[in-house]
Amino acid sequence: MQPADAATIRARALTAIPPQYLTAAMIETTLAPILAACQEDLRENRADPVGDDVRPRPVLPMPRW
């Protein structure tokens, strides 16, 4: 069964290779393309932020020294 969401795919990709066997070349050729695709999927599927409570901040009085 394949993971459905990009976050799960990314988490599984990061744990697929034990750290003692990770090399720079392996990261470049194996993990980097997978993680880049997952990151792109996460960006595309992320909902736009909603600002429900956008009010101006109150002006605070200046301290008197």
C-alpha cells in the first residue's frame, strides 16, 4: 500500500536508509529527487492562509522617563 500524502512519503523516504549508510552521493542521487517532489506536492496541496482576525494593533502610550 502506497502512502497517500506527501508528508508521509517524505517521512518514509527519510527513514528508508539507515544513517550509517548515508553518503553525500546517495542523498544526491536517491533521496534528493524524492524529497524535492514531495516538497513540491506539499506546496501545491497546501491551503492558502486565512486571516480571520486581522485588526490593527492598539497604540501603546510612550513611557515617561
